[in-house]
Amino acid sequence: MVGLQGSGRSTWVARNLAGSSVVVDGTSPSPGERAPLVAAAREAGVAVRAVWPDTPLNTCLARDDAREGRARVPLVGVHAALARLVPPSTAEGLDRVDVVPAEDATPGRPAA
């Protein structure tokens, strides 16, 4: 998973991959941060897929603002991830990149 905090990564995983795959559900914003994950998958002989909920910043911020307690990410954290965000690409060794429209990663919305 690649995407900002509040982009809907965890929601998408719960709806589409729960129990069926190994998933790294972190921001993983840059190729350098994804490289060790790609290398580990290659070493294990498994395919590497990146799923990127392409969610607008204002939506991510609104979702994060609605969170409470430790679930809420400080604004500086979201902006730090944004500054490093490079959309995933097969050029970095990924077998597949799936871009998820923001509406498909919306919490509370029924799965399609």
C-alpha cells in the first residue's frame, strides 16, 4: 500500500485483501522506502504489487481530522509524507501498480 495518512489504505485492504495476502499497510511514499520491501518480496520469490489510493490531500486531511486520540496523525506527519510522495511505478521493480480512485477507499462506503 502506498498513500498518505487518511487516504483509505486500511479501508481498501479490509475490503479487498483481508486474510488473503501479505500486506504492508504503511505510507511507503518514496521508491527508496519501498525498495527494501520489493527486495524482500523478490528474495521470497513472490510478486510485488503496489496499491495506491489516489486520494486528494484535502480528503486525507478531513479524514485524519475526524480521527481521535492516537489514531490521529499530526499535520506535520501528513505533510512530511506528502513531501516524499512519489507515485509507485513498475520502473522501481514492482510487478503491478493499481491506482484506486478515492471513492473506492472511502470508509463507511459499502464495498463494490
